[in-house]
Amino acid sequence: MTLLWVSLTLLMIALVIRAGYDIKDPDAEVTNRPIRVKADQFVSSRACQSCHRYQHSTWHASYHRTMTQLATPQSVIGDFDDFVFKFRGTEVRLFTEEDRFFVGLKGAAEGVPTRFPVVLTTGSHHMQTYWFAVSEKSRALGQLGGVYLKDDQRWVPRSSAFLTYHQSVPLGELGRWNGGCLNCHATHGRLRPASFQNKFDFDVRMADTHVVEFGIACEACHGPGGEHVRANQNPWRRYVQHLNKTSDSTIVNPTRLSHKLSSQVCGHCHSVFHRHHVHAEEVKDWARRGSSFRPGQNLEEVAARYVVRGTLDRLPETERQTVAEDPEFLLSRFWSDGMVRVAGREYNGLIESPCYQRGELSCLSCHRMHQSREDSRSREQWANDQLGVEMDGNRACINCHHELAQPEKISAHTFHAENSAGSKCYNCHMPHTSYGLLKAIRSHQISSPSVQESLNTGRPNACNQCHLDKTLAWTADHLTQWYGIEKPELTVDQSEVAAAVLWLLRGDAGQRALAAWSFGWQDAQQASGLDWIAPYLGQLLQDPYDAVRYIAYRSLRRLPQYSEIQYNFIGSPAHRSQMRDEVMKLWNASGGVAQRNGADQLLLDENGQLDASRFNRLLKARDDRPISLVE
């Protein structure tokens, strides 16, 4: 009887698998957007759900799944309740009709449509952007020029949500999703261009774009599942496989790959990459058929594109001239020494790290794509960074650096108290020196604090990102005393003015954004005090860059006296100036700063008031070079 029940159960599983594999194309009649079409042995996550329910449920709770979605009442988080917003003299109306979302355009030229259906969304964690159909006979999408900020529950121009000097247009960027976003924001996307304008430029206006699945699904990490599904339609094979607890050769499990190959599964998307200019036919094939990379393969052998290293000397020799002809390509993604400075490109940091190069550090050393059953956190908490249990502390490092397993050993190494922020490995070795999503992001290149690197590149070092009130000379003295690192030659300002103040007042837009974030970071506030910070954040309320103003305002509201300040970071210049003055009035009314050590390096006079002449001298030296960081 037991054997009969086992047989019936396995037969039912096989039928369910079959049903998932054979499900019909859900987009067969759709003509105005990219559609889901199975191809090249990709069978979609629906086929996985039948047998891997727990894994499927954890993936379903992740932000990978919701990276791209069809625009439905369940997926759209933006306000489409007859909302009108204006930018650059154009009014855009956002509205719904029978659970469908639309963009309305006022004042369009004769013959130009005045309403467009919103068909896809991108993002759901921090912000969401929207793609609309431009024609009922084209799969090329246009991008709405507005972005909805989730926490703030408000619309802003797209350029305001990123660190850039470019301005958004209300409706535009035709084909951007088809030719770019689908590579990493969908599973097995194929541009399928209508024609090739030359060997590298594709005509996307009539592209017949296909994906297997919107969002980042099972097969993006495990590879195509067709063979796996077919093989496991045999219930006896599956039963024996389960009893033997062996790896199934018909599918890729990244956790069973080497640290390099498993990291390359993530690196296929989480990296800066460039098309090979010498492989025209491979690039065309990529446009027609999608990426040839499959999990378990060597990413370095993909013909159509390559992972870009941060300096010209580390690029393939055949590509150096192409990249050199576009100097902004590297400057908008890397610090001058080649360390990546933008979010979403963590693989670039990993592969430059000694722990990866000489050890076995991988993405999966810290991150888990499926929440473990032993993890007591909620799905929402796990999904935020998809870190493994206790991987938000020192455990990730101690797994290899066993000599630091005892708290007193860590304290002896860091010269900080055992349970302080200064004894957290990642605060020193993975500081917040990358930018993205309107905040600072931890670097994924394992490194050590260096004043010389800050001088060479402008990149904040870990010590001064936490000790905001200290100078580079203070940091250099401690690094010499503790670790024997030679003190570099410093200018008068670098010796006498707090490093964070220098970055905030005269740094480039990227440095100012990181400084604004650090001024609101709880660990830094505890180490540096709160009583002197407001005037600096107040100054950034007038910054030329929308994103810098946004971050400064958020940090300002974390100061007790300023938590109720109401400020519109995309308001008029007059509004920004008024609010900067309001912050200064509040600060002056508080009496400035009481007597404290190091007041002079914070540009405070003997009365605890801001020394306007020194402050303005540094502000006039601000690096106003136009900058756009490509997240």
C-alpha cells in the first residue's frame, strides 16, 4: 500500500511539472510591448514552482522578481489618481481606466497621440519607473520622465532621482528598455531588432522584443530548465535523486560552483560591461538571440561583451582605444584608481579584492538568493539585502579570518571598543564609497583605510567617513601609530580642516552626495556629535544637484531640532535659499556650538559660531565639473 501511495504521489508531481512546462504563451495576442516567449530551453519559473515550492516562495518575495513587472493594480505603486505634474513647461497627466494605467500629454502637435498606455514597471524597492507603449504595432517602449519615490510617496523628474546634470523630458528615451534594461531586468531577453544601422547600432523602433520572463527569475541564476523538467518527469528518477541527495546534472546550482563561477552568475548583471568592438557578428547575434552566457560558464569567454576594469591598463588591449575615446565612460563609473563608485556593480569590486583573488570569497559568502528555513527574520527583512543569517556583522569575515574570532582579538586589531562601530569589519574594509539609489552604498572591494588614496582619488576613507569632525592629518597620525603606515604630505587645509567638511564644501557632486549621506549616518553622528552639523547640511539644500539636495534634507531631518523642517528638494531656487537661511536661523538661535575640542577644524570661531569667511572660501573652490554617475 505504501508503495502505491508513493507511486501515485510521484505521478501527480510529474503531471504538475508537465502542466507547468506546457503552459501556453500568455502574450500571444499582445502587439504593443515586449512579450513572454519561451525559447532556448528556458521554461519560466512556473515550471519550477511545482517541485521547489519553498525556494519559489522566497524568490517570489524578493526584489529580483519585481525588477520588471506588467503594469497592474498589484504592481504599480505610483499615484495615477488623475495626477498632473509639470516639468520643462509640459503637463503630463497620469490616470487610470478600468485597471489600466495611462499617460496623457497636453498640447501635443497635430497627429501626435495624446495618451499612451503604461505597460511595464521597473523597480519596487526604493523607486519605480514606468514604460509606455508608443504604438499598437510596435514593441518599442517609451519611458515616462517621472519616477515615483516609494518612501516619500511622491513623483519627481527622473533626473532628480539620479545623480546627473542631465534634465528629464516628459516622454522619451524610445527603446531604452528594449535595447538596454532587458539584459538584466528580465530573464533571457532578446532585443530582436528590426534592422542594424551599422555593426553595433540597432534599430529598436520596430524591434520584436521577447523575454522568457519579466523580472529576474529562477533561470537567470540556474540556467535554462528545459532538460531538468523533462528528465524529472520520470518519477523514479526524481525519487532516486532525492534519496541519493546528489547534485542534479540537468540544472546548475550556483552554490555548488567554484567561488569564481558562482560569482560570475551575479556578475553577468552586477558589473560594468561594454560591447566588444572587435566582435561585430557576436554583438549582432546577441541582439538577435540574447546573451550567450549561461550560469556555470566562464563570463570572461562571452564574445559579445566584457566586464570593464576601472583603468585603461586593465582593459583588454583591443578595447583600450575605444574606451579612451570616451573618457566619461570610466569617470562616470569608477574612481580614478579603478575602484567602482556606483551601485549595482558589486562584481567589479569583488574581483579586485584580495579575498577573492587569493582566497575563495564569493557573492554567496554573504548573500543568499533563497532565505534559509532557519532564518527567523521576516521575508521583508531578508529581502532588503538578501544577506545570510548574521551576515550583517563580523561573522562573514571571521568565517575565514579565524584569528579574529574572539572579541578581544578584534578590539586589539581595530583599536576600538569591542562592540563599537569601529570594530565592525565592514565599516573599515567596506566603507560607503559607492553611490546609488539616492544614498551611499558599501564598497564591495575589500580594502583598508588610506589617506594617500583619499588624496589621489578624492574618495572618502573609512576613518573620516565616521569621524566627520577629524582631519586627514588626524587619520594619518593614527594609521601611522597603529599600523605603521607612512603619513603622506598634506596641505594646510587638509591638516587643519575636517576632511568631511572639505568633501562637502569643495568636492564634486559625487563626493558631496556621500558626505551628505555620512552626515546622517547614525554611526558617524555618534562618533562626531550632532551640534555642529546643521549649517553644512543647510548649505547643501542649495546644491546644484537635485540628488545631493535630497540626501542632505533627509540627513537634516535626522537631527532632533530639524525633524519637522518642510523642504521641497525640487522647489524653486528662491525656496531653496529661503530654507537654507531658515536652517541657519534655527542653528544660530540654538547658540551655535558649546565649547568643544577641535572647533577650529569645523570652521567655528571662539564663540562657537560659523566662520563665514573660511566657509565661503572653501565653498568657492567647489568642484563644479558636470558629473553623471551611471548606476
